[in-house]
Amino acid sequence: MPATGRIVPSLGERRFSEDERDTVHRNVDRVRATCEWIITAVDSGEVDVDVELSKLLRGE
């Protein structure tokens, strides 16, 4: 996470368009869903990707 510590403070230095903000939000949603899938796989041993996660990761 060292890169995050360098990047995030610099985000306040610029203004993002609505499209850029939407893109960031979509990508963060993908990361969150992927992290939840990983946690579920670790806790349950279930490694199948469900349909909704698969769609999200494909950008649908």
C-alpha cells in the first residue's frame, strides 16, 4: 500500500470530472467485490465466481 499513501494525498490537488469520478467509483466497486470474494473463498473454501461478480468484473 505504499503507493496508495503517495497517491491519495495528491488527489485533493485536482478536480475530477463527473465521468472521471464515475469511473473511479466503478473501479473501486470492482475492487471491493473482488476482496469480498477472496474473503469468502478463504473462509468457506468456495472459490466459484458467482454470476453477479463475474458481470461486475467484466464491466457489465
